Amino acid sequence: MSLNRISSNALFEANIGQLLRRQAELIATQDTLASGRRVNRAADDPLAAGAATALDRALAELDRFALNANVLANRLNLQESTLAQAGEALQRVRELTLQAANAPLSSSDRASLARELRQLRAGLLALANSTDAAGRHLFGGTQDDRPPFVDGPGGVAYVGDQGQRRIEVAPALALQDAEPGSEVWMRVPTGDGRVRATADAGNLGSGLLGSFGVVDAAAWAATGHAAFQVAFTSPTAWEIRDAAGLPLLPPQTGSYTPGASIAFQGLQLVLNGEPVAGDVFRIEPAPRQDLFRTLDALATALEVPATTVLERSRQQNAIFEALAAIASAQDHFVDLRAAGGARLAGIDEAAALREANNVTLRTTLSGLRDVNMAEAASRLAQQGAALDAAQLSFQRVASLSLFNYLR
């Protein structure tokens, strides 16, 4: 059996090492209490630190979603406001058009109405070129860095695109941005939204358009939603022709009575006035056209003097066609506002989803990284007592020396 001598130097180094370890533990606990976090460095708990980093990224992504939602909400609210103003302008257009249909008005009176219509058109064009707070054009699609609508001699042209951004506002949830201008202003329903009735430009009688529409959807669908003509073979007789002007087989004919409904192929048309042989009235699937063209056609019709019965009849038919188109345009804007409102509701739902995810992620993150204050305070007291004991022990050991026995 061998004996190992423990030198005084070794005792000193061992006790100093113990004191330093106790101090390091105490300082680490103090740092934990000061920061409120159990994991301040990856070395404190590598697994928890890695999971906390992933949760931090998820929380940052939620913040990005919230920023996206705020921008989208601002644009959709601006779209709602713009479409509401457009609806008010169209209501005024409708009032002017009804006023223009009043027979006692003179040509100069109608020309004055036309001037106001053109001013309203200019206002609608300005609305179509609206910008958001960042200066991006609201109705330009993805090409929103320039005015999407350009007015020229041939009418208004759309130079944006048909793109519509999808913006992420919550995990796995993206909502569409504002509508592209082509859908809002350039593809507006005419007629009653399903069919449109028009008078042929070459009509020589005083026949006037009245009510029209689909009365039997199945019968009209069986024709492939075809277009038809009501052609007058005499002032009191009509026949139904196809879009090319050929009589239907078997023939469909009838006697004309002003104000009576002419029904055929699931459609109906009411005419008034006194048509003559050769006059043609068309009824067809309602096309879509730009709103500005509708307003231009109406203003032009009002600017043309109507002194003869024929001119007055043509003007009245133009007014009737415009009235139907304006009513459909008003419905069109209401539908667009409803679609935008649904997306705004989706943003509110996304906010609730983000908040729920935020609470869950922060709770999980707190469990991984935050300190238990009661436990840490208790540990600090324990470590302080251990350090005090180690210091007293070191003082005792340091006083032990052979020279103390030789004195």
C-alpha cells in the first residue's frame, strides 16, 4: 500500500477551483433571473434552443402575415370606397337619363344633360385610376405602377393586366387583392345582365323598345342561348329570324299590337310605337362592354338633335338601351362590393387565427426558454449558501500549516 502526499499547493488549487465553480453557478443563475430566460445561449440547452429558434421564425412569419393583412385591408377598403362613389355617380347618370327620356325637353336641354354626363364620365375615369397610400394604382392588376386607363379618340383603353395577386394573411390562407380594372370597368354587363334588346340602326319606323327578358330559361337554353331578330314584314306583322336574318323553321310569326308581348324561344319582347316593314329589333345574350363606351354612346345620342319622329324614336331607343345597361352596371358594382366585403371578413377571420396561433406559439416558447422564477430564486439562495460554505471551508484549510504546530 502506497501513500500519496497531498501538498499544500494542491489543497489550495482544489479549493480555489471549487470556489470558482460555485461562483460561476451563482453568476449563471443571477443572469437567468436578470434576463428572465432559462436558455440564453445554445449551450444552455441545445435542444430547447433549436426549438425556440424555430418558434421565433414562426412568430416573425405571423408578424409578416399581419403586415400583409393590413396592406390588403387598406386596399380593399379603398376599393369599397371607390366603388361606392362609382355607384353614386351611376345613380346620377340614371337620373339624368330618365330626365332625358322626358318628351317635353328640347334639344338644348338634352345637350346640357349630355355635358353633365361627360363630366360624370370624367369623374368615373379618375376613380378607375385611383391609387392607394403607396401610390400603386388600385385597378391596374399586377401592372399597378402606371395609370391603367388611358382616354383617347377611340375611347378608354385598359393598359393594365388581368392579374390579381393572392396575399398571404395567415398560415395556409391567401386572399385576393383588389379586382383588376378589366373586370371592374371594361367588362360590365349590358341589357338585364342575361339578354339585351336593341333596335336596328337602319329602322325607318317609330317602333320603341319596351320590356324584355327570359321567360323560360329551359326553352332558351335549348337554343344554345342563341340570338334572334324580330323582323317586321308589314306595319302589323312580324316574324322571328335567327342571328343571320334567316326565318326560323317552322316559321314563327304574329300580329303586332303596341304594348303586347312578343314571346318566342323562351324570350319575350314588348314593343311600342309604329314600326314599318323592314324594321328589325334584336334580342341576344347580353354582351359585356366598358362602362365608358356606354356613357359615350348615351351622351352622343343626347347631343344629336331630334326634331323628326324618326330621330326622336332612335334617340328614345338609345336612351332605353342605356338605361338597361346602367341598371346592370349598378348591379355589377354592388356585386363587386359584396365580393370585396367577403374578403374583408376573411381578413378579420385571419386576424383571429393569427392571434390563436400567436398565443399557442408564445406559450410553447415560454415553456422552452423562460425561467421558473420561484425555482431560480430558490436555486440562487442554495448556491449562495454553498458558496459561503465553500469560502469558510477554504479559510479553514488555508489556516492549516505545519508552521502552526511549530509555534
